[in-house]
Amino acid sequence: MQGLAGKKILVTGASSGIGRSCVLRLAQEQASLILVGRNEQALRSIAVEPQPRICVCDLTDETRIKLLVAELKKELGSIEGCVLAAGAHDVRPLMMESPTSLQKIWAVNVQACLGFLGAALKSRLLARGGAVVLFSSVAVRAGGPGLVAYASSKGAIEAATRSLALELASQRIRVNAVAPGVVRTPMSDGYLSKLSPEQVAHLEAQHPLGFGQPDDVAGPVLFLLSEEARWITGAVLVVDGGFSVA
């Protein structure tokens, strides 16, 4: 990928799943990485060169976000990219939700994501000409029983992607999102474990190319960060093995 070597790129949700795969691919491109997550041991277990900066942070904590952004601004000056991969997923019919349970999903998928990005923009941590990749989901288009909280939170991310693309265009900051189908990660495995083997098989059959692996999404993320996508902003790139067109 053009233009990633030496670039300072921050990845949230870096300790597992798609976030971790993005870290490994970015390291191969010789990016200078800042890894953000709640599990310090998992973050430090990622052996890549050059050595990444490890930041242990709960992004639902507004005070901690401010401290983290201030620390990074003082130490790094600016960064050229953000991959905001931290997320939460739950399956529950709306009649079994409560304002508290709904808030838990939105706190991670929307407020933590946009709250961190807002703080980074306010401090000028994200450099002019930088790139941001957010995470939506094919659930926004396909829906599904028990996915109201999750799908609606990801729909909010798609709306934010389009608005931010216009808001930040004057700074030449590009904002795009990826919308994966079912990718075999620890989070999705938790969801699949609640289904019967027959239901899992049916869901996989709805993906013409089968379930994805984290690296299947990491490649498109790197593309959106790279100079090869320099004229792309406000886009939601569907990466779902054909699920949305089947």
C-alpha cells in the first residue's frame, strides 16, 4: 500500500479480532503504530516491528480519553491515521432490552468511537491530510432478529461517516467506513455460540464466499488508509463475502 511506511496510525480495539489483524498488516507496511485497548496483556502479546506504543484505555471513560489524547499530543505531536475498531455486540430482542442495556452497546459503538475522534480533532492530534476508518456492519442493511441495538448503533456510524467526510474535507482528512459480514472473531464467535449448528450453517450459506476471517477486512482497511484511496471519502465499503447481494 502506498504511503503507509512511517505513518503514525492509531488502532482501537487492537488486542483482538479485526483490530489485531489490522495491526499485523500495518506493521508489515512499516507503519508506526499506537495500539489502544483495555487488555494490556493482550496488547503486549502482539509482537511486531517497529515496536508499537501501547495505550491501555477504556474509551467509554471521557476523562481517560482526554488524558490519552493529551499524552499522545505531547509525545507524538500528530498522527496520520485512525482505525476505530473497538466495538460491542449483543443479541437480544428489543422487548428484552432496557435503556441501560441499549446504552451499553451505544456507549462502545458510537459514543466511545466518536468521543475519541472528537477529542483527537479538537487537540489537532489528527494531522491535516489524515485518514480515518470507522466500522459499520452489514447488519445495517440486512437487519436480523435480536440485532436492533447493534444494527442501529452501526447505522449511526454510517451517518457519522458521511457527515464527518464533509465536515473535515477542508482539512483534507478523509473519513470512510467498512461494513463487514460475519467474520470469525472472538466477538462473533460469542454471537454464533448462541445459535444452533443448523442456524450457523444457514447463516454461513447466506455468505456466498463463506464466513470471513479478520485479514479479509484488514486489507480493505489498509487500502482506505493508503494514498491509493486519496480521492475516497464518505464511503461505506461493504466487505461481506456477498451476503448483502445473495
